[in-house]
Amino acid sequence: MFGNLSDKLQSVFDRLRGRGRLSEQDVNDALREVRLALLEADVSFRVVKEFVAAVREQAVGSQVFESLSGAQTVIRIVHGEMVRLLGSTEARILFAPRPPTVIMVCGLQGSGKTTTCGKLANWARRQGRNPMMVACDIHRPAAIRQLQVLGKQLNVPVYSGAEGTPAPQIAADALKESRRTGSDVVILDTAGRLHIDEAMMLEVSEVRKQASPAEVLLVVDAMTGQDAVGLAQKFHEQVELTGFILTKLDGDARGGAALSIRSVTGVPVKFIGDGEKLDALEVFHPDRLASRILGMGDVLSLIEKAQEAVDEKKALELARNLRENRFDLTDYLEQMQNMRKMGPLNQVIGMIPGMSRLKDVEVDEKAFARQEAIVLSMTIAEREDPAIINASRKRRIAAGCGGTVQEVNQFLRQFDAMRQMMKQMMGADGALRRKKGKFRLPAFR
């Protein structure tokens, strides 16, 4: 996410840090490069102009040129302006005081609209809600079928009207059904087109009038760049949007839409999609995203992902095993699986402050899958005591995981080294001790 933009901004700040006291020319040169980086990321020209002007005004008015920490002051100002640009505060979903809460989802074909409806249903269920999805895209039969498949995967009901029923009527009937079944969140998947046309806008407007949604969210493909901003403006004029969901931020998107769309329309971004899986939907936090763009990490989001992935009782059991030096391959397998639940490892690492700057660190996702296969090929006794794994057992494990004996040997050596390191780090009283040096994870190289 924002890889090129983040790299270029960090490069600018690195040069500022190396200059000690800053001159006005140093700041002007840095802001010129910031402006070019933002324009290359497809941020709106007007937004870039206002952003750079605001940073320059604050930088000149502060003690930047008299302080040895001038570079840090400039970075703080840039961070603050970027947060303001993204919306300053988190924009939450507004749940209706009397259920159901209707969330209407709009967007063009190919933006990930229907999949996003599934992600929203999954998010609502994690909030303790009872969601229902409604197939209002009657012009594309594949969309109805796709929504039904997603509903089956999530075990969430999907309402679709009889063939030939107009979309506004389907929305009205779905609200009656939600009250009957007790669904307190109704997600409407409205029609999409390859481009905006009058008939599409009219139908979406009619659905809005019929359903009176608490939220009208436009799904925007971040890879469309500045075109996304124009799309957002047209939709907002016609149906009065309450928020945006930016998708495909996990790909090669330059991210300009995320930095432009709030400033241009005045409508907040409420979610970002950072993957294909149904749990790959994050609440949009402007301050956290600004920190990630500037290479400062995102510890709060990392903690939230860890809390979702890790069972509290199992975490306490793992801590006890570490204290008692009983960390075995079953524990290791659980930790690998928990890490994979948190999402792609390169994204997780990017949330750790400073890690995004380590360009020579590569994350081998396949290495974790190979290690998981090796452990799953072992018996319970072998996982609890790897010392009993002799040559014949290694051949059986290698055959079971589709690998080689050499790979099994390498993994066992790495696990033994890690366990020895943990033993040295834990004191006699079970307290964690700091130790100089580092251990290289087998999945990193």
C-alpha cells in the first residue's frame, strides 16, 4: 500500500535529517520533492498545491531553522497535514436507533462492490450484529449468484426478489423480511455499470428513496487514480453519499484517490479493502494511515489484528509453556497459523515502526506453508518431543509433507536454535530477559 509514495517521502526526510540545521532553501527543496511524489501518486493537483502551501506556511512560522531537530519538526508538520487531508478523525458507521440499519453500497462494475458487501457483512457480524445482504443488482445475474455464494460462505442470509421485480421493490421487501427474521443490519448491493449513465443513477436514487439508508457508501477502486475522484463527485451529487470504501489498496495502487477524495468531496473514507479475503476490510483511521505512508508504522492496527487472531486462553497457555520451557512444535504451529490469520506478512511487517525501511528483508510466505506441512506430518508425540525423530521418522515426515529429508533436518535445526534462544532469554524465575544479538526467522532472508 502506497509503496512508491512512502519510499520517496522517506528518502526526502532522510536527506533532511542529515543536514543538521535547516535553511529555508532546504525546506523548499524538500517540499518540491514532496509535491512531485504526491503528483506521481496520482493525488489531485489542487490537493497537492494546498497541501504543500499549508506545510510551507507552518514550517516557515516555526522554529525549524534555529533548531537541530528541524527535520523532525518538518516531518511532524507533514504528518499533521496528511492526517488533516485524510479526514483528521475516524468516521464510524452510524447505526440506526431503531433497527434495521440499512447500508446501501454503490459502485461501478469491477470495483469490488459485491465482494465488499460480503466483507461488510462479515465486519458487522464481528461487531455483534445480525446482518442480511440484499441482491438489488438485477441487471447482472452473476452478481446475484456471487452474493448468494458469499452469503453461504459467511452463513449470512441473502434476500433476492422474484425475477422481474424492480430493485426499489426488492429493497422494500427486504426491509420487511429483515424485521420478520430479526436482522438488524441490511446491506443493499445496488446495480453497477461499466460507466455512469442516467438510468443507473435514477435506479440508485429510487432505491435510496425506498430504503432510507443510514449509510450510502461508494466503493472506489484505488487503482483508478484521479478518475475515482470524478466518479465520487458525480455519485455524491446524485445520491448524497455518506462515505467511501477504498478497495485494492493491497495491489500496485498509487493511492492518490485516498489522499484526494476526502478533500475534494468533503465525504469521509470509512473503510479500506486490503485483500481478497472476506476479513480484509479495515476501518479507516486517518492518523494510522498517515503514519504508515510516512514509514512510522501502525502499532495500534497491528495490536488489533493480533487480538482478532489470537485466542486469549491459548496466549496465556503459551506464556506458561515459555516460562516452564515447554515450548514445543504444537505451540510453534499455532503461532504460525495465528500470524497467517493476521494477513499477508509483508503488510504486517509494514505496521512495525521502522521495518518498512528495511528493503533487503524479504518475506517468504511459502516458507511458512512448508514448515506448517512438516509439522502437520508429525505425530503428537513427535511434536511434543522432537528428539525422538530418527532417520526413519524423518523419511516418513518428508514423504507426508511432499518435501525432502534435508528440509526436515533444516527445519528441526532452526526450531532447536529458536528454542535454545528462548531458554536463554527466560530467567530462572520465568521472567523475560533482554539479550544482545538477534535470531533470524527461517521465513525471512
